[in-house]
Amino acid sequence: MITGELRSKVDSIWDTMWSGGISKPLSVIEQLTYLLFIKRLDQRLGSRQS
């Protein structure tokens, strides 16, 4: 079971997605996957340009 700080972070992300109109758990996971991919891609491209 998730407790403490991690639970608070997960709840915060869920609330943000819910208020943005995404209410299905699978859609939330899909959107998080896209965001993580884009973040990682940006990090890799940024390190190459430096």
C-alpha cells in the first residue's frame, strides 16, 4: 500500500488530471506516459546541445 509523501504526490497528480477533464485511470496513465517520454526526450536533447 502507498502511504505518506508518495501517496500525496499521486493524489495531487490525480486531482490535476481530474480537474483537467481526464477521469479514466487508463487515460491518466497514458497521459503521464506521454509527459514522461517528452520530459526524457527534452533532457537528452538538452544534454547533447550543451
